[in-house]
Amino acid sequence: MKDIHSYWAYLVLAILVFAVVNAIIGFTQKKQFKDKDLRIGLFTLIVAHIQLLIGLGWYFMSPWFQMLKTDAASVMKDKAARLLAVEHPVMMILAIVFITIGWSKHKKKTEDTAKFKTFAIFYGIALLLILSKIPWSNWF
């Protein structure tokens, strides 16, 4: 499950970057919000939620969760353990929350630029949160 979570993360990151760039371009160039843009946002939402489910499954089976349950104080003192047991999961959940809020808010907008702006802001915040707490040492 850990491998699936790791490989799926590349897909999530690539699609999220694509969605944010697409939204920024659409907003700055005042493009019309088309079905393609809707699908990019929706696909990003779906892929991110699948990653969340895979991640939660892995997390509750992981040694990090077991360590946190047995000796939370030592986990919190160890920077690497804290990243994997607390910071990464919390930040990723927050990122998914921002993606979900962005998806919900864009549907209420009537102007194309407002839809792009909503995606750019909320998906962009999610991207920054994800990039801030990826355990990079485990990726390379």
C-alpha cells in the first residue's frame, strides 16, 4: 500500500500542478471556462481524494502511527518521525480540504474569470501545502 501511495502521489502532484497552471492561464488571459477546464478540476479532485483514501489506509497500518500511539512524546521530539506521523498527514488532509472547497466554490461562480480564480487560489494553496510537507527524502 505504501508503494501505491507513493506512486499515486506523483500523479496527484502532476495533475494538481497542471490544474493550477491551467487556472492561472485561464484567469490572466480571461479565457472562457469550458468543459475541459471543468474536467481538469474534477479529475484533480477525484485523484486527490483517491490519494487521501490510499494514504489513510497506509497511515493506520504504518509504523509511524503505531509509534505515535505507543510513544507520542518521542515521536514529537524526532523531526523525521514527526513529519511522517503528524505533519505530513495533517497537511495533506488540509490540502484535500482546500481542493474540495475550491471545487465547491467554483460551481457557485457565474463568471468564467471567477471560476478560474477560485481554482487558482484554492488548488494553488493546496499545492503549496502539499509541496511543503512531502517527505522529499523518501521520494528520491
